Amino acid sequence: MMNAMMAETVSQGTARRAAFGWPAAGKTGTTQNSRDAWFVGYTANLTTGVWFGNDDGTATKNITGGSLPAAAWNDFMAAAHEGVPVANLPGNWNGRVLSQVEDILRAQPGTEHTASIDAPTPQADIGAQAQKPVGSIMDIILGN
């Protein structure tokens, strides 16, 4: 469930600039006055964090975690995953439990259930779209 929630940040949330064609998830962050901005994200193969800020603690020019950090993360991760077979994030949460809870709430006498949370759509099996095999993600990062 956590992977599904954090993947929404990349697919529809504040980190849309991080999306690079792989199943990915992560979290953006920005401190007060935009002193620090970051994006920490992951795929099934690699976790990476990107931080932007000034060493002296002064504010940046309105950088947010979803802007430059997410774009830099995108560039790095696209290069790091080049030639690596695409892999889904672990887990297979599909919202069934949530819909069962909603059904129970609707069936309760005197219970008014007005809000509904859209469950993420299960991802297609993109592992079948494998690219040329390599030793490991670290081989790519280290240039081996």
C-alpha cells in the first residue's frame, strides 16, 4: 500500500517531473522560505535522493521538491536505468480492501458515507518490456 501511495506522488502528485517511464515512487519536500528542497524516490532497483539548497542557509529562489530536485532525479534515474529491464515496484496493492471497507460503511444503518478514495489501477506487466540485460544497476552507475 505504501508503494501505491508514494507512486501517486510521481504519477499524479507533486513529483510529476520525476516520472521517467519506470514504475517509481517517492516524496518531495520543501522547507520554510524554500531554504531546502528535495526529492527522494525509488524504483525496484535503486533509491536516490536529490537536495537543492544554499550552504549558508539562505533561501533559494522558490525551488520546491517537485521542481528542480524532481527533474534532476529524473535525469539521473533515466541514465542509471538505461539498458536495465523494467521492473514493477514490490507489492500488488489494488484497493480491494478499501472498497470492501467502503461497502461495509454503506451497509451500516445510519452511517452516511459520502467520500470515496480512488484506488490506483494495477500496473500492467511491464517486466515483459525488458531491454538488453546488464550485470546490475551498480554496474551502470559505476560505468562497468
